[in-house]
Amino acid sequence: MISLNNISKKYNMGHVTVNALGPVTLTIHKGEFVAVLGPSGSGKSTMMNILGCLDRPSLGEYLLDNTPVHGFSRTKLARVRNMKVGFVFQSFNLLPFATAYENVELPMLYAKISGKEREHTVKHLLEIVGLSDRASHRPAELSGGERQRIAVARALANNPDIILADEPTGNLDSKSGAEILNLFEQLHADGKTLIFVTHDENLASHAKRIIRLLDGKINQDYTQN
Ligand SMILES: Nc1ncnc2c1ncn2[C@@H]1O[C@H](COP(=O)(O)OP(=O)(O)OP(=O)(O)O)[C@@H](O)[C@H]1O
Ligand SMILES: [Mg+2]
């Protein structure tokens, strides 16, 4: 379902060009549970942003469900992202003045889902992440782990096939980290495709496949049990 063919991302910084990623060639099938590891600056976020249609590659081909998305305009990419991908950021990126409920509802507003269906789905998602009793809290009125769980609920709002998470537990204590991992394992059991970046080898040990990046290239790619 995800196929990268010689994907690279370069940044022009005045006189120098930074080769942030690639060339990377990679296939990830539906339902895989993948951890991406690598040192700081190795291109993990760059790759996730391209996979999640948040950014476009400089070169190469990206097929998402057989659709070549590498040449899509930003508007078209945003539409694909809204339909297919749920993204969890390290820094949560929740809207500070919106409640937990409203934050989870937002992607469905963009997708023009009816009010009734939105209400049903938000309630269901808050239940899944165990935060039904925090619906009216704003992000500042939640713990770090709770905020991250709201971010996961929001990522699930449009029932995406693919969930991407960049350091989803980076800001969390070990107990909250374990709760997020639990959620991921449930989603994996439900057949979702999960790809997450982490520095935490223990967290990575729960994934079925490990991809290690080094200097923007795939250094290792293997499955584990
Ligand atoms: N917008 C940008 N402009 C220029 N260079 C960038 C930009 N974004 C990232 N880079 C460079 O590209 C390289 C890869 O960055 P990236 O953010 O993908 O690393 P990372 O593996 O996610 O690191 P970390 O573990 O620190 O988050 C780095 O050398 C970085 O300095
Ligand atoms: Mg990063």
C-alpha cells in the first residue's frame, strides 16, 4: 500500500544543499507495525512527513494505494492526508483553546462529516483512549499522557488506514508511554498500518518490523517477533 521508489528530500540553504533523506526505496504493506529508528538528524521526521503527505519529496516516486502522490499539489495532498492518514506529533499539536472533544472532532469537520456522525465517533474515540470523562478539558487541563491520547484519538477520527506517529511517547513518563503502546497494539490488532518513530529501543521492541536510518538512508530493515 505504501511504496517509495528512490525518494529523496534535499533542502537548499543558500550555497549548500542539505541531503535530508534518500535515496530511499521501501514498501510497507497494509497492517504492518513498523518502528523507525536512527540518530538525531538521520531523516526520520523527513521520511514521516513525506509518508504522511505533509511534505513532498525532491525526487522519486511515492505510490500510496497505487496512486502516485509525489507530484500532487499541496491541496491535493491535504485531501489524501485527511482521508488516509492519521498523524500523531511529538509536541501533540492540539488546539489550545479547543476542548478535548473539539480537538478530536476537528478532522471530521474538515471532511464534512455530519454532526450526528461526528458526535457518535468522538464519543467512541474518547472511550477507546479512556478519556470520556475529560471531554470538556482543554489541553492545558490534561496531563501529558492524556494529551497524547487525545492526539491519538484525533488521528483516528476519519478512520484512516495508516497511523503515523513521530516520537509519540517522547514527552511521556513510562506509564503514559505504556498506555500509548497499548493503544497502538490494539490498532495493530484491528488491522491498521502503524509506523512510528522512536528513540526508545524498548518501545521499538514491540513493533514487528524495524527500519533504521543513518544519514538519510536505510541502514537496516528487518522483522522481529
Ligand atoms: N526545513 C529544513 N531545512 C533545512 N534542513 C532541514 C530541514 N528539516 C530538516 N533538515 C535537515 O535534514 C536532516 C534530517 O532532519 P530530520 O528532522 O528528518 O531528522 P530526524 O531523524 O527526525 O532527527 P531527530 O531525531 O532529531 O528528530 C537534518 O540534518 C536536518 O538538519
Ligand atoms: Mg525528528
